[in-house]
Amino acid sequence: GDSVTQMEGPVTLSEEAFLTINCTYTATGYPSLFWYVQYPGEGLQLLLKATKADDKGSNKGFEATYRKETTSFHLEKGSVQVSDSAVYFCALSGWNFNKFYFGSGTKLNVKP
Amino acid sequence: DVKVTQSSRYLVKRTGEKVFLECVQDMDHENMFWYRQDPGLGLRLIYFSYDVKMKEKGDIPEGYSVSREKKERFSLILESASTNQTSMYLCASSDPQGDADTQYFGPGTRLTVL
């Protein structure tokens, strides 16, 4: 079945460091891929998405490229801020968007 | 902005109690979802609904039921709460006619069953 695997955390970085959170997926067909972010005490918010191979999603300085050949959708940011501290979830959805599959989440701690 | 609200942020119940978790969305979305979030397991789908009175089981429906009598409201029911249902419960909605691939989440209800 469809599934998402993402790197375990927590990830601790200093402010302005480069961030990579790895995500790989297993899916039949051509899924859409997402990164959601959960700030402390809040629900999940969509951060970025990509709907087909080679698409790059981007938002708030974060980027991820849909790589079909490696079944990956790694999240990157060139310079993290303390305010980026949150839990990040990779997710996929099939063609009908009635089912979404989420990874286990990666907690990011950014220290000043 | 889409707003998804959940009736309680924190809830403490006793084993065997019947528990109702309420979710309301204000954007006329047809799809609504209930997930539970546990450390190391991410989000797991309990049930989803694609229209009033319509529902489908997700990956972990055992011990839960749902009700969708009105389009804006989706309720999760624990018929007889057990300690292994202690978790964070998240409600979400989406619009299959519009931005179908985006889910909007509520803030969550942290349920503790003693």
C-alpha cells in the first residue's frame, strides 16, 4: 500500500544553518506530495506541495522537488530561523484526494 | 480563511465513558476527516466523510464511530473509551471541487482516558 517514510528527529540546528529533512514514498500511480508543518499547540498547516514529477514546491524559503526516479520529496531551507521550530510532516495523496498518508513527523529545534 | 474548529483543546475522560469530539468547518467543504496523532506514528486516518450522512472507514476505525448530520459538522464518537485511545485527535476538511489536494486542520483535541 501507499506509505511515506521520513527521517526521525529531533533535528537540532543553529540559526542560519542549512536544513534537509528526508522523505521517501511508496505509491501506486502518480501521487501528489506535500509537506505540512505543525507549530506548538496548533494543527497542521500546508507548507508546500508538488503534483507531478520534477515539480518544485516552495513557500517561506522552504523547497522540495518531486523526484520520481528516487521516489523522494526532501524538504530544504537555506537558512533556518528560530521561528521555524516545529514538527514537519511529509504526506502523499492519490488521485482522488480522499486518502492522505502521512509520515511520522520530524521535530525541528532551531537554537539562537 | 478556512477555519476548522474543534470543541475542546483538552479532554479527560474515564474508561468506559462515551466521548464525543466535535468538529466544525466554515467553508462549505464536502470532505471531512478524523485522524489520531501519536508519537512516532504520525497521523492515522480513523474515518472520513465525503458528504452528509456518508462515511468511509480509514485505517484504524475500530472503537470509533462518526456522525455527519450537517455538512459543516463531523463528530467522532468513542462508544466506550479505553486507555489506548489516549491521543491527539485532529479534524480536517477539504474541498473536492476546488483545491482538492489541500487539507485544512483544526487545532486538535488532546484526549486522556484514565
